[in-house]
Amino acid sequence: FDLDDTLSPIEPVLNEANSAFSQAMSNFGYTGIQPSEIVEAGKEIRAQVSADGEAGSSVAVDPLKPTTVNHKEIRLAAIRKEMEQFILKTKLRQTAADWATDVEDLTAPVRKSAEKWARTTVHSSVVQAVYNAWEMERHHAAERHLYPDAIPTIKQIQADHPNVIIGAVTDGSANPMLMVFSLMPLFDFTVSWEDDMGEMARMQQMEQFKELSEVDKSDGLSWIYRLAVEKGKEMSMLNHEMKHEDDEEIEWCWIHVGDDLAYDVGGSATIGAKTILVELAPEYGQTAKMRFQGERPEWATETMEQTENHRKMAMNAVEKVDAKINHLRQLPEAIKELLKGDDDDEDED
């Protein structure tokens, strides 16, 4: 399963998580910072990091700037930037008052010193604490906004297929294992583009993390789905052994369910998944599919160039859709039909 806009709408979830940003900042004394300001800061930072990456190694390295454009690093940098701006403005006002002048009349050297003051004052532990508040609220919000038929649908799938292994493949911070009151009991594993690729990069000494929006072909997505298949097969085998079914041959079929044509369909199909596109009715409130029309959702921080690239990948994946549903309750039957088709193909062989 994909999670965002598949089992819960991403827009209200991120809006509520972003509100937790500003509340956590206020708790640390950074008052008046609005969620929209943090989102805009993230967009600016992401665009700048992408531009620096294209410019190459000649660009001077700022140790406080993110070197990659994954979601977590961008959010941490956006938090820091807003905190620094808050301290800078406060310091400039205090200095102007001490000198009985206007902020606009302060000299360039004074402003430079105030900027250094702001950068030194913001501590990474506070930045991390604010991010942790965001991530916690993101999962709480996802639980509150789960589509009403999400849990009954997954339970029905488990009832129809007692040996099913259910996993999550995510491109960001969503993790069903942190949704203890809803999805955690229903999922067997999760793989994350950011967490798992970062680990793979370290293990294999890859040059750097490749952010999802930088991928321009479905083949570039295959590693995460290959990892998901490996985990799923391993857990299926263990489940088989624990049930003392050693003599029975495991019949394996992987079905990936998600709302994103480019990533969920195009990516999983590269290594043989049966794909179900979750293109839900308007009342579900999906917004990520705006990318298919070349539009960038309000909550997204990607550049318009990356949005256009996403749209092209989606267009190329249309023919890879094996089934499509517009209500989650249709999913159990769609799965049965795909499995039946598999059986029919084997009979013909």
C-alpha cells in the first residue's frame, strides 16, 4: 500500500501537522510564525538546493544548509530559517531601540553581526524538537483523517486471504507502524524512500541520496519496490514456517495499491507488480493527483519543473494500470479479480 491520498487525504494531514510546527515554535518563544510561512520557506530552500546541485561543486558549502532535498531535511532547514529570521528581526529592533534609530537606518556591518547572532543562537536540538512535534502530529492527523472505509477494507482483505502480508511503501514521513491506534495492527512492514535509501546510500557508499522528485524514469523507482518484495517474501516465508506448512509450496503474488500513477503504478510495475490505481471519488478529497494535470498542490514543496517531470512519468504509466477503483470498498473485489486472472493464465499455460 501507498498511504497518502490512498488511505487518508494528505492535504488536511499536512495542514494540521504544519500547525503543530508553529505551536511548537511558539512554545520555545518563537511566536507569530504561521504554518504557511514554514511551507513557503521549504519551497524556497528546496528550489535553492536543487539549483546548487545543478551548479556543481563550485558552490560554497553552507554547513547549516541541507545537502539533499528529501522531505525531512527540507523541513528541518525551514524550521531553522524561520527561527533565525525571528531572532534577526528581534535583535535588529532591540539594537535600533538602543541607538534611538530606525531599523532601516542600521548599517550593513550591524546587520551582518545580527545575522551571525541569529545563526549562532538557534540550536539544532530545538530545531529537532520542533520537527519531532510535526512528525508526531502528522501521524495523529493521519489517524484522525483515515478514510472511513480504510480499516474495514484492509480487514476484509485479511479475511479473504489469511496468509496475506501487508506492507507500506512511502515516499516521505508516513509510517503505519507509528499509527498505533489504527494501522499498526494491520501492517506487517514498511519501507520508506528517505529512511531506507539513506541507509542504502551509507551501506553502499553511494555519492548521495537521490530525492524522489529527481527521478525521471520509472526504472529509478525500482529499488524501493524490490526491497518491499524482499521484505514481503521473507515475512511470508516466516509466516509459512510458523504455521508448520513446510511441505506446502507458497504461491506468491504481489499487488501494489496506490493513488500515484508515476510512482505507485509506474514504479511497482517495473518489477512485476499487479497494480491497482486508487483514483477516488471527489468526496475523498485527493489532491496529489493534481500533478497529473501539471498543477502543484498547495502543500507540495517541489519545483514546477519537478511537477512537470512527475506528470510526464504519470502519462507513461497509464498503460501499466491493471485495475482502478474509485471507492476503497471496491478494493477486495478488485484484488480477487486480479488473482483470478493469474489463475486463469496459469491454467492456459
